[in-house]
Amino acid sequence: MTENFFGEPMIFEEYLEGKLLGDFSSEEQKKYFSEVAKFIYKINSIPFQKDEFPFQEPITSYTKSKNAWKTRIEFILDCKETKTCGQELLAFLPGVESILNKFEDRLQRVLTQVGNSFVFESAHLGHCLKTSAGFRFFN
């Protein structure tokens, strides 16, 4: 582990052999849903002391995600090779933001009930690996 890997904390872990969850068919993904949900629960149950944890930016709202999407889309729009794709993404943005806005109150209730927990922000199909030992997230 290092505290400063190009300005970010970083940890190296073992090499994993497997298949990305997103590479399975939709039907195969459904078969693994409960196993993935249990895996996410285990990750979110990792005990930690806030002052000892290397990643100090709290996730207490969907605002950070919405701002990150806007920044990425602006970058895509700024490049002539990706401008058309950026315009298509920009059209989706209001709908996606409205979905997150609907869940903001629920997020606040969960944070109040549960308190601090470890959250792996890159937990999505593209970073979920099915291995012989189960599932792993990586980034």
C-alpha cells in the first residue's frame, strides 16, 4: 500500500483469473445475483476506523456522481472524434439524474440508520470478476 500513487492512496493485491460478470449473458448474470449481493454485503461490512482509512472523501450524496458524469461528458464533447457520442450521452443525463434524485432521500435514511460503511465506488459489472473462489471487485 502507498499513500501517494499519483496523488491517490493505492493498494496492490493478488492476480486473479476469471471472467467479468458483464461478459456473462443476462440469464447467467441473474443466476449469480444473490451471490453478488452477499459479496457486496460482505464488503460493506468491513470494519474500519474513519481516521485510519486512507480514502477520506465521504459519499453522502449522489451529487458527486452527477458532477463526475458532467465532467466526463464535457471532456467527451470537447474532442471532435467523440463529440457525437458525447451529445448522445448528454441526452441521457437528465433522465439518469432524475432517477438518482428520487433515491436521495432513501440514501439519507440509510446513512442515518447504518452510519459509516466501506463503499467500493467501482462496484459494477465491468469490475466484478467471477473466479473459482467466488466474486472479486477490482479497479
